[in-house]
Amino acid sequence: MLRVLVCVSGGGTNLQAIIDAEKAGELGDAKIVRVISNNPNAFALERARNAGIEGVCVSPKTFENREDFHKALLKAINEATPDLIVLAGFLVVVPEEVIKAYRNRIINIHPSLIPSFCGTGYYGLKVHEAALARGVKVSGATVHFVDEGTDTGPIILQKAVEVKEGDTPKELQQRIMEEAEWVIMPRAIRLIAEGKVPLGEGEKA
Ligand code: GAR
């Protein structure tokens, strides 16, 4: 079994797509064992609860400093003994100690075709605002491994989505979620579960 930990911050529609894929038997032997949110009010936590998955909140606001938050996050991750960490709309910069311990075992979904509209400051709706401002005719989503940079790790899957005349950022976001994100994230997890995309070993502390 591939033990999957999902990190979220908000609505959790990508989490829902993964839950639904698991229920439909489309994730191979991958199983979501825990959901971690940095935001206590994330609807994603309710989605986890509804699916009978343990949901844990590790909020930076409840710690005196960033270092203590990072330690608590690593602890909450380690407790679940995951084989794979999935960032599904997790809007926290992943601490270096987590990246080291789980090198090439962390994947992220980004709502554009990397290397366009990615990096620091490009998240959520801002990505789609930038794509529309530039006037691209095609955008999409990318699943990639997470390294120390922002959206710089090796690409696993991408899917292109048409930008339509008169699209608002919200309309483009919704189309990219439906046509790309909710498709390629479960697909990437399945490929990993089937051993078609090899994971790294992580570095011992
Ligand atoms: C998704 O569109 C995801 O690609 C994006 O946040 C949204 C989360 O939605 N992630 C980033 O922008 C990361 N840089 P969700 O909570 O409904 O899955």
C-alpha cells in the first residue's frame, strides 16, 4: 500500500478529486491516511471528515515562531509515516527539513503550465489573473515534485486547457480545475502507486 498524506489550505476540491478517485478504485493501492491543514477553517478538513479520513490542523498562528511551526508540521507528517506527500492547494512554503526528509516524495499541483505563471507570488486566482493579463490562449495545470525552489521541481504531468474569449479569472480557474487539476493529480498518484514514476528515498536527519 502507498500511504498518502495530503496537505491543504482551503476549499479542497483537489483533495475531493483524490478521495473520489480512491473510492472509485482509480488510485491503484494508494490510500489517503491523513490530511493536514494549516488553516483551521479550511473546508478541506470537512471533506476529510466526511470521507472518514483523519484531519489534523497545524496552524502557524498557534506557534510563537516559524521554527516551532516547522517542527510541529514535520511531527504531524512523520506520525502518519507517509510514502507520498501530496500538496493539494497547500499555500505554505514547505520547510527545508520536510523537503530533505521526504526528497522526491512530495508532489504539488500548480494551476498553470510551468514554467509560465509560477514561482513566488503565483498562487490561486493570481495565477489566472496573470495568464489573462498576458493574453495567453492556452493555460493548464502541472503536477511536479517539490524541491527547495518555488515550483521548480521535476515535472510529472501537465495538461493544457483552452483560454476562452472573455474569460474571467474565476471562469478560467474553474475550467482548469475541472479539465486538468482534478484529472492529472489522481493520475499522478496512480502512476506513482504503480511504480511508473519512481519516488526518492528521502534523507535521514
Ligand atoms: C488549486 O487551483 C491549486 O492548483 C492551487 O490552489 C487551488 C486550491 O484549490 N495551488 C496553487 O496555486 C499552488 N501554488 P482546492 O483547495 O480547491 O484544491
